[in-house]
Amino acid sequence: MEQTFIDAMKIAGFNVKSEVIWDKVYHGMGDTKAAFAPSHENIVFAVKGKYSFPGSRPKDLVTFPKINSSKMVHPTEKPVGLLANLISSVTKPGDLILDPFAGSGSTLVAAKKTGRRFIGIELDDDYFVTAQRRIEGGAGMSRLKQLVTRLRRRICGRSPWRRSPTSTASIPAMA
């Protein structure tokens, strides 16, 4: 499966520079009788055009405990600390982070915490609302709600606060 993503990145004009291994510390589930216990994930690092790290060269092994499944909000949720570490390693404050599969918003929260601008896209209304709440941490919600309302009315032609299984939710870029 990973090679499929790498091939797609190359077709899109990206240059795959390296792979980063995320050591999750604890293993996950899976076939407990006939497969090794998965305790890592591969992260493909690819760039378009000329690129250099904003600071020192990061290592290709990142150890960060995975989120306990009982505390996960989304089935593929990543720890904000891990994402903040990766974002800080490859971008500068003020850079723009795009997460086209925002889920519960972990990448967007990490971008905000590290002083990056961000755009998140999420199809599921429930995860969209969860991400929105996590980003704002309960404060300043009225301004974000205004931006989201305008954006979603443009996209969906309806109020963003009504649920619709076919709507597309987009978390707006934050300056």
C-alpha cells in the first residue's frame, strides 16, 4: 500500500526524500496469532521544488507514545505532540499546513500550537465539529464560527450548524 502512495506522489511531481519511522512505543492490534505486533508507522517525506530544513537536520526515527485507544476521538488519530514535532522540523512559523483529511483536527491543533497557518478539510460533520472545538479550545469560537458559516454557505448553500450526511466541511485557514 505504501508504494501506491509513493507512486502517486511522484506522478503529482513530488520528490520522495526519505521515510520517517514513528515508534509508537506500544503495539497496536491486528492479527495476534500470525502477524508481528505493529508498533510503528512509516511517514513518507516528499517535497516539490527546492527544499532545505529550516533548522538542524532531523532524525528519521521519532519515538512518541500513541494515543490510548480508549482516549481516541478518531480511529486514526495521531498525538498532537508528534505532529507538532514533525511540523516544527520541516516548516517555519507562518508557513501554511494543509490537512486534506483533518479528522478530529490533531494536525491543525499542532499547526496552531507551533505558529503555522493551516487549512483543514473534513467530510464528516461530526469530526468537523470536533476539530473546530479542539482548534479553538473553547475560546474565540464566535470568530471561527463566523468564518466557517460563510465558507460552508458558499460550499453547501446551507447553514453549517445543521447536520447533513452528504455535506463537505472545510475548516478555514487561520492567520
